[in-house]
Amino acid sequence: MRKHLIFFAALIMAAVSCARHGEAEPQEETEEPIPPIGFRAEDFSCNENAVRNGETFTGLMHRLGVGMDEAYALATACDSTFDVTKMRAGNAVRAYADSLTQEVSYVVYDMDRIRQAVFQCRDSMAVWIYEKPVVMNRRYADVRISSSLWADMSKAGSSPALIMKLSDIFAWTVDFFGLQKDDRFRVIYDEREVDGEVIGIDTVYFARFTREDDDIYAIMYDQGDGGNVYWNEKGESVRRAFLKAPLEFKRISSGFSYARKHPVTGQVRPHTAVDYAAPTGTPVVAIGDGTVLSAGWAGGGGNTVKIRHNSVYTTSYMHLSKYGPGIKAGVHVKQGQVIGYVGMTGTATGPHLDFRVYMNGQAVNPLTLESPSAEPIKEEFRAALDSTFHVRLAEMDSLATMVADTLDVAL
């Protein structure tokens, strides 16, 4: 009898247990995760505005609806996170307020196209920097010149910002002011996008310029020495050793001559230099990599910097108003580095740069100088560059085929 009772009790317990398992479990409510910006913008009403010219941080916050005490507290809360004195007029700013009370809870200031400063205006005052996610997309551009590079680049669906990259890479080998009809650029590169909008061109991996049957290649390969990273298929640098000029000048006030009448002394003597007229303070750059031989007073030449570029070439920059940061004898300088500023020190009638080039110790005309090629790629990287060239060339051919097929389908 007892065994029957135990068995019966077990059946009842099992039935109750089954009934409980059949009941719906209460669901816990889960809140949506807070977005990376720090709050849910859709929960607030938004007032879009812009920073006004001459507007202070506290004045801006007060205009957006933040109390003066809170504005001062926010300025203090910024501390090292955000410099409130660097807010720029015209930049967008948005105030997010409670839809019922209209109390401003957050203010978002666009520092640039990627970064935003977020100010929490209620509870504990706080500020943080939010960076929008940047998407990197591999792109291929094929542009054939018919009118202008700018117009043809846009027509081909590529960002005109790519032109600046190409002009930097091909500055020594392609005359961008002398492009001809049917000249062609083909490029493999990365494009940066934020919120679906192109904000810039990143790495150019491979570029090919074609004029009639001639190709000029630019292959990106970093040999890890902090120098040039673009080479042609022969392993030669695509850039030259020297820039065309050491500054942005207004005009050439005096050319290279072996018999020039000096404007101050009146004496007729050689002027183995080119004088570039430019305003005082115009930056002067080294035309090539090298080592500063001297930086000091040179009599009639005034403040002068002399640079040895290699065993053959030396350059001189005279009448400077002052020297570039850190410029002194023995310092290594890079091509394009500021080494001084235009002035009229020494014997000079007006602000200009007296620029001289010496080849094996003899003065040569800077305007007719045939710039030597920069140092080629190191031999230990030659095979890797050759492999990279063929891989990129095959990739370009493949991308060109894909684009052609896409156009055929669209038609």
C-alpha cells in the first residue's frame, strides 16, 4: 500500500512539473544598447546650428539653451579632452533637447568630417570625443582625357581628390599642365568613406599613365627606410632628386648670367644664380635630400644656407630673413623641408631669394638643370618589387575587365 502511495505522489509531482514547464516564462525587458556616440539621438528633438564668427564656447552654449552656470561647468569639464578655444566658425553644432521640457541634454560639435565633440549638459557634466567609423574601399579608376583631368575624373565616377595624389606621384614624369587628348590614367587605390560620403583618397597602390604607346608606371613598394615608396617597373624612383624651384615665387627678378650689372654696386660681374622675387617670410625649401654644410652670415649674401646633396651637387640659398626650425650645420634635411624664409639680408634692394646650384664645384644654371634620378630601390628588394609589379598589373587587367563587363550589362 505504501509503495502505491509513493508511486502516486511521484506521478502528481511529475504532472505539476510538466505543467510548469509548459507555462510561458516571463520575458525580461532588455533596453537597446547605447550607440557609440553616447546617447540615442532619436529620443530627443534636434536643433541644428553652426558656430558664429567670434562666438565663445559659453556664448554658444547659452544661445543653444544651456544655462550659463552649466556652460561654465562644461568648459571646465572639457579640461584636456577638448580645447574650447579652437571651435571654428561655420562648423556644425547640434543641440538635443527633451521633447517635453525642451531642456538641452546633449550638444554635438563637428570638429571635422570624422570627429565630434559630445557635451553632456545634464546630470554630471561631461565631454567625450566620438569618431565616426571610416570605411576603406578598394577602387579602380580609368580616366581618358577628352577635356580636362578634373572633368574627366568626375565623369568617370572617381573623386577629383585623386588628382592631387596623382600629381604628387607623377610630379617628375607627367606634365599635368600639358595633358593631351587620349592621355590615360589607370589607378588602383583606397578611398575613405564616412556616412556613405567620400572624404579622401588613401593609399595609391598602382598607377599607369599612357600616352600613345608609352606607359609610365608608379608601383607602391615601401622598402622601410622612410624614403621614396613609388618606383617604375625598372626599380627607378618615379621622383627626381631635385625640385624645379625652392619656393613659390612671384617672378624671376634676375637670371643666370656671366655679365650682370649689380643693382647696388653697379659693377658688372657674373651672377651665377637665379633670383626669385617673393614676399618676406615666404618659405624656402631644400630642393633635395642632403646635409646642411653651413647656416650663417655670408657677407653680401646675408643669412645663407648651403646644402650638400651628394658627391656632385651642392645648393645655396641667400638673403634669408631667418632660418627654418632646427637648421644648422650637420643637420640632414629632406626634399621639400623648410630651411629658411625669404628676406633681404646682406646686399639686396628688395626681398628675394638668391638660389645657386653647383655641380662638381662649378655653378650651373638652375633653370636648365637636368635633375638626376633619385636613388633606385635597394637591390635586395628588386625581386619583390618585380613580383608586386606583375601582381598589380594582373589586378588592373582583371578590374578593367570587370568594369567593361558591368558596362555591357548596364547597356
